[in-house]
Amino acid sequence: MTRANRQPTIAIVDDDAQVRQTLSALLEQSGYHAIACPDSAAFHALGDPPAIDLALIDLRLRGESGLMLAIQIREKYNLPIVMLTGVGDEIDKIIGLETGADDYLIKPFNPRELVARIRAVLRRYGHGAVTPAATGHEIGFGNKRVDLQKRELQDAAGNEIPLTNAEYRLLDYFVRNPGRIIPRPELLDELGSDSERYLDRTIDVLILRLRRKIEPIPSKPVHLQTRRAQGYIFVLDGRGA
């Protein structure tokens, strides 16, 4: 069975037994295979690399935090991460995205929303719908290019330009949708943040960091341009109106 059509396996890392049981039942009913882990040690015991397709992690684990586990996973594996927490703090949101979380959901949450978020993240990693790259696995702009298979930004010599997970996801979305004005709410949905309350700050910080890495003169962007009161537009040829 191929990666695209087999049943994805999801590791649930939560120190609450009732939550693990509830989430396991929900995911099994939604067509996934669930593995329940009470702590980080149980997750690490799954193997190196773990035979799973996504990690669903409680940010506030007892002992080693879910945040630290997410950092360790991102350093070693190209594995999707969805984080859960009962704390709606802005710092947690930013930390969750910057350390590699692909999505972030606050407890209590709508079960159908969680399943929808998981499906969206898995699609981005190759499960389900085919990701668009019909003419190849690279998209170039200026003297840089995005390698869609390696999930990295490269300079003219092919050297990787380091991006955080959130920065890459934003850039990936822009280069796949060039020449179209993309409003802020759409970008926030792509990042998977939970609350529009922090939309402006989250997007603005990421846009600023991204411009520093892709633009010849960040203060005068030629690729990642702002359209006042509308959103942002990505111009591959560096011109644009």
C-alpha cells in the first residue's frame, strides 16, 4: 500500500488517560490508526524513526514538556506535529509555530475541527490530495528557488537558506499561489493558528523575517509585496504593480 492511500498512523502524546482514550476513539472512527503515549518516553520508545505519520502532542505534558518533545521531533524527523493545549496564551501560539508545530488547537475543541486540521496537515505532507507541482519540484524566483520535495529554500548555488517551519510554510503557500492577492485570514488559516486575535502580529512578524531572507532589499520588497487593506501578493518575476 502506498503512502498516499494507506491508513495514516497518529501518535497521541497526552498525560491524561481520558483524553488519550477519547482522542484514540475519535481518530479510529475517522479512519486513522492511533497510538496512545502517556509521555515523551513512550513516544521515543516507538522507534528511531517512529513508524507514525503525525504526532498529536499536549503542550503541557508533565515531566518533559510537549514543547521540548516537538523541538526534538523537528530536529530529527520530517514529521507533522499538531499541538494541543488548554492555555490560550499568545506566547504559546508563537512558540508552537516557531518550534515546528504544523497546527495548534486549544482545549476544549470541536472534534470535527481537530480531524479537519489533521487531514489538512497530512495533505501537506503527501497523504490524500496530491500537492501541486505539476511541472517539477522546484519553483524559482529572482536568484532563489524553493525545492518542494526537500521543503527548503535555496540560493543560486543550491545552498539551503535556513527557515523556521512557519516561515517555510508561508513561503511555500506564496510560491504555489503567485500573482494572487492573498488576504491575511487566508494566510492565518494556512498556518493553522486558532485565534484571529493575534492575526496581525503573527503574520507581520513572519512576513518581516521572510523578507529578510528572500529580498535583495527587505525594506523594498520585489517578490513578497504588500497590498494595503487587501493582503499580500507574491511576484515570481520580481516586477508586479
